[in-house]
Amino acid sequence: MTGDLLARCATVAFAGTSLLLTGLAWVVQVVVYPAFALVGPGPGWRGYHEAHGRRMALAVTVPWALEGLAAAVLLVDRPAGSPLALVLAGDACAAVTVAVTLAAALPAHARLARGWDPAVLQGLLRPTPSGWPPGPERPAAGWRSSYGRRR
């Protein structure tokens, strides 16, 4: 594969996986975490949460790996005309999402795996540093909740 073709493929792979992972984050914040509260305490919680963890690992592992590989390729082989600053910014955003997941979400899920804890769930529903994606208690403009009731 020629260098330019590799760089173009890496660009498409990086953009595609970044968009996929962004969509997944929205679904988790707007649908999955609020649904945790519907399961709540009780005999089904641990099995539900364990199944969630297994499925989420399947959903993020390949996109994260592909995104990381594409990010590395783009550091050494950018498409013609692509500024290094843009590549560094994209790579930094990808790295921050992985770091936040490892430093905050995984420990919270480890606590939830031991048993239902509404305070831990509320921590997962807190806004990210940017305030996005919106969850039920931080709705997008014009929406009262993530379940589609308009103001």
C-alpha cells in the first residue's frame, strides 16, 4: 500500500471509528445508564450489569483498537495538506476519551458490579467536561428528557 493510500485509509478509519464511538457514548448516556435505574436494586441487578459489561467490551474493543492504530499511522504519515496540529488534536481527543473511561467509568462499573449503588449511577450520569452528551438530567436545548417529551 502506498504511503498516500495508507494515510487516506487511516484518515477514514480514524474518522469512522471516532464517529462510531461518539454515537455509542450518546446511546450509553441517553439510553443505557438511565435504564440502569429501571433495573435498580434486586436479584437481577448483578446479572444485568455483568451482561452490560461483557457487551460493552465487545462494542468498544475493536473500534478503540482501530482508532488507536489509525491515530498512530496519522502521526507518521498524514495525507497531503493535513496539518500536524489537526492530527494531534484528533489524537488528543481520542486519548482523552480512553483515559476518562479507564480512570472514571471503569472504577464506577467495578463498584456497580459489587451491587446496586444509586450514587455511583449518578456519578456516571454527571456531565462530561464539555457537558455532552446530554442525559435525562441535562437535556439538550428544547427537550425536557432524553425520552422525547418536548417542552
